[in-house]
Amino acid sequence: MWTPSPIEIVIILVIVLIIFGPKRLPDLGRSMGRGMREFKDSVTGKDKDELPEGAVDKPDPATTTTTTTASEQKS
């Protein structure tokens, strides 16, 4: 199996810098990191949509409505 030496890594990084430019490198790194994280989560079975066992879905206070009784409305 091929193991890159430090000189080869520097050459590869310079070529990537020339191809993509310094402005796009941070975006490229973020998207690669996000993709690797999503791949890892899909392989391990973690999903953000699923709640852990025993967790209760709490309602959002901004969307909940309050109810008042008739005696509270009279006062």
C-alpha cells in the first residue's frame, strides 16, 4: 500500500491550492467534513430525527397555546 511522504503531501496540497484557490478551500473543507460526518452517522445508525429511548418530545413554548377557565376570564 502506498504511503505518501511529507514532500508528496506538500506537492498534493500545492496542486489543490492552485486548482481551487484560497477562497474556495474553507468551503471545500467544510463540505468534506460535513459529508464525512453524515457518512459516519449513517454507518453507525445515528439519526438526528430519531429521539433517544426515554426522551420525551417537549412542545415549543412559542407555538403552545394557553387555556383559561371561566372563573379566570371573569376576573
